[in-house]
Amino acid sequence: MTVFFEDVDRWDGESHGTYEVTEGEIVEFAERYDPQWFHTDPERAAESPYGDLIASGWHTAAMSMRLFVEGFLDETATMGAKGLDRLRWPAPVHPGDELTIHSTIRGVDEESGTEDYGVVRWGVETTAGEKTVLALEALVLVARA
């Protein structure tokens, strides 16, 4: 069932998915997009305050996006997004962490949309166990029925 703007509150307060982060994936992403030593050099990173490699925040955002799509957006009549607000990485992601995404609807804005869509302000939080590793608000365009 496709969820349209009028019924988007169906996704309020949901948690979804798990994604296991691997060392290889952290290094591969970082070498391509964020080649800082604490993302790419396991030996040097072991001596860092993090004690291990950590994923780039942008990698954490990409993994979170995958979980958001698989958990919510695949079944929603989305039409893209207007942007993100309040993007934060409160704790690092390490190899072996298992990510889960949680969403909360923070608001719907019928005025910013058109007769074809409305704008949903989705609070997204990604956790690895008890720690929050990403928090943001996404302004998602959702088609009207």
C-alpha cells in the first residue's frame, strides 16, 4: 500500500531495519569521498581517541538513508526532499556497529507544497545499540492522493 501525504502519520514513531557496518566498507567509502586518516588507516586510528576506525559522517548519513528508504520511503509516495535541518553526528560509527533508524513526524506543511504534494518534516535518528550516531530533520515532499 502506498502511503500518501494525507496518511503519512502512519510512519510516526516507527523504527526500522538493521545495517551492519564493516571495516572494509568504512575504508572504501572514505578512500573515495572522505580520505581522512581516522577513516582509512586502521593502525593509526587504533591510536586515536576513537580507538578504532570510524565511519565518515557522510557515510553514516548514506547508510541511514538506505534504512530510511527501505523502512519508510519505499512505501511512501515521495517526490524527493527540499533539504535537511539540524544534521548532527553525536557519536562515531565503528566497524561491527549495527545501525537502526527511528523516525518521528515533526510536522506537516500543506502551505509549502502544491496541490500535488505536501511537505513532511521527518525527524530521523540512527542508533548503534544505545548510542545515537546521527540525528537530522528531513523536509520530504510527499504526493497527495
